[in-house]
Amino acid sequence: LNYGILLTKIYGFIIQKLSPDMPLQLASETLLRMFRARVHHHRQGQIVHNLSRAVDIDARLSRLEERSRHMQINDESLCDSCNARLGTKLFAMYPDDTVVCYKCYRRQGESVSVSGRNFKEDILIKPGWLVSR
């Protein structure tokens, strides 16, 4: 990329607008201020873009960690709602780590846990989900 050509295209119209009797020192100071402002604006845009990327990556990591949560269920595990043994039954796990059998899950719905917490209305935020930057 030839920056001379790029600068000519960007600032060519400004140079044409400068009066021929304007002192060179004043013209160079004006162009320098404009160039610095342009570079500053560009770098601010890069900062905003990279911060946005960091937040997105952090959110993706939190979702990945949440999806890879493990819960050990054995023959002794009980449903947190009806206290039935889970054993080989189907079960569901809510975001607040409560585990219920599939029958209770169907009865309560996917958004309300045993504790009565409605995850659609009362959104659960875990510490790992917050951006700490």
C-alpha cells in the first residue's frame, strides 16, 4: 500500500482549499493536527473493536464452560422436587444446579426450578459470566 497516494486522496481536497498565500508553517500545523486527529479516531475505533471482541470471547467461554458442566448421577441420586431415585431415569438440570426427574421437569416447565425461581424473569448470573476486564 502506497501511503503517499492514500494521503493524497484523503487530504488532496484540503490542500486544494488552502490559500496559496497561507504560510507553510501554518498549513503544516493544520495538516498535522488533522492527521493526528484521524489517527486518534482510528485507534479509538480499534480499542472499541478489540474490547467488544474481548467481551464476545468472554461470553463464548462462559457458555462453553456452562455447557461442559458435569453432574454425577448414580443410583442414590434423588430428584430435588419429588425425591424419587433418578437411577436410570431421564433427568434435567437447571442453571441453579438443581436436578429433577423428567416427570417433574415436564410439570414445572423449562424455566422454573424446584426453588420456584423463574429463569426467564429472574435471570441467573454466575460470577464467571461477568467480564472482569
